[in-house]
Amino acid sequence: MDVSRRTALAGMAAATAFASDSSQPLLAQDASALRQAPGYYRYRVGDALVTAVTDGANSFPLPERFVANASREDVASALVADFRDGATLTVPFTPIVIETAGRRIVVDTGNGEAAFQASKGAVGQFQTNLQAAGFDRAAIDMVIISHFHGDHVNGLLTADGQPAFPKAEIFVPDAEWTYWMDDGAMSRAPAGRLQDVFRNTRRVFDALGRKVTRYAWDREVAPGLTAIGTPGHTPGHTSLLLDSSGSNLFVQSDVTNIPVLFARKPSWHVMYDQDPAAAEATRRKVYDRVSSERLLLQGFHYPFPAVGHVEKVADGYREVLAPWNPVLR
């Protein structure tokens, strides 16, 4: 049935009155409207199911030396060239859950629930989003840690310092454990950030009674999941290669930080790399392999859901994020 001109005009007048009526709150003025939907994304790798679960993202003024061997101006230019704010840096965090061979495996744990309040909800979202994705933390079988920086291990604890995954076996790289639990290495570390990592590592694992299973490189940590040594970022930094029914996923952890800087410019050294030269050599070796073998890549600091590919280009590598898939096939 056609709407009469009089009816249409009346409707327009009502809509205008509603829009101008300050007693009717606009959606954007509602605090709940300023929060994003729960952040998780599922995809298949062979018979395995992978769920990327965001822990949030940390935004802060671009530091003078976020890239240790490049000027702040050059870094800002690279960000602006990628349509970003050159004065601000945003670093995302994306742990994952792998369901394979009858096991639920968490890989890295984010900044921890205590960080949620401290950051006003910007980070520390992992447990909330994990629950939204349908996972019970008490039903996680394994947690595999790639390295001991706080944004990867702090989520092993609840806000009150209890085990966040009470029934899970915690797997840590043998080389990483050997270094960070060495009192001599701690005593020789310079004051500042490195000493803070030593202290935080012991805080987290002491709260767990140091009950961990140490795993070696070039061996399966779980069926179809092999540990790959990728040192440099830390002495025992580890990536994982998932092989399921002939399909593969390379879980890189922190081989790079945000790719617009460190994949596209692999010679740049992030301020958190403990051995920058080794980290660069590792990055080039890994990305040469990932690009030549066309491996699917999961990056901890990539834009959410942090999965895609990299291709080799003249002066580095280019990230190609996977297209959004609305359904699992």
C-alpha cells in the first residue's frame, strides 16, 4: 500500500522531533554503546579449530625509541603512510585457543585480569572474551607459553593471584625457564625493564608453585604442534607450528611486533628485543620460510584477529591479512 504524502510528512516531523528532543539519549551517549562486541574469531586448520581471542590493545604516545635503531620521525612517517596517527602507537594482543586431538590448548595468556582495571578495560580482556567464546577456564587442558614477557604470562593468574587455569598443565620453553630462573643471570641484568621482567617472571610462577612442564625445541608439545626455536626477542622465545591433516599454521608469537613496522622493515629493532641482531636474523629466517611455503601465520601483535600471510617484497615483507570468514566450513 502506498504511503500518502501527508503520512510521510508526519513521519518526518516525528523523526525530527525525536532527534531534537534532548530527553531521548542517543545511542552513542549510552556507555554500553561505547564498548565493542566480544572479541573472538574461529577458523579451521585441517581438523584443528583455532579461536583467536583478543586481550585488547594498548595505545600510548609514540616513544622516542620504540624502534631502537630508527628515529621517532621515521617511525611516525611509517605509521602515517599506513593511515595511522603518527603521534600514537596502538599495540594489540591476541592469545589463541587450539582445539586438536581432543585437547583445548591456550597459547599465551595476555596481560592478565589485574590489568583490566589498571588500563580502564583497554587490556586484560582475555578471560572475558574466552568465556564469551564458550570456553570454561577450568576445562582448558594445556597452556603453552612462548616466552616470559608480562603480556604473555600475566594472564596465568587471576586478579587475586590465583591460577587462572586451575586444571591446565602449564608448558614453558626449557631455554626460557633456564635463563629467567637463573639467579646469576638476574644479578647481572641491568636495572630497569630487564630486572622488572625477572621479578615479574618469578612473581607469576612462584604463585603457581613453579609447577610447569618444560618443553624443548624441535619436538612436539602436543600432537601435531611442534615447538620452533625463535630466539632474540628473549633467549628462549619460541614459536609453534601446527600441522593438522596436511594444513599448517605458524604461531609466531613476537617474531615481530606490529607488522606495519617490523615486517615491512625487518631491520628495525623493537625496544623490547633482548638481542636485537639475533631477533632480526630470526625474523628474516622465519619470514623467508613462511612466505616461501605460503604458511598461514598467527601473529600476537597483528591487527585482530591477527591471522594471515606474509609475502616477500623488495625491502622486507608485506602482511596480507586473511579475509573475514563468517562461517566455519
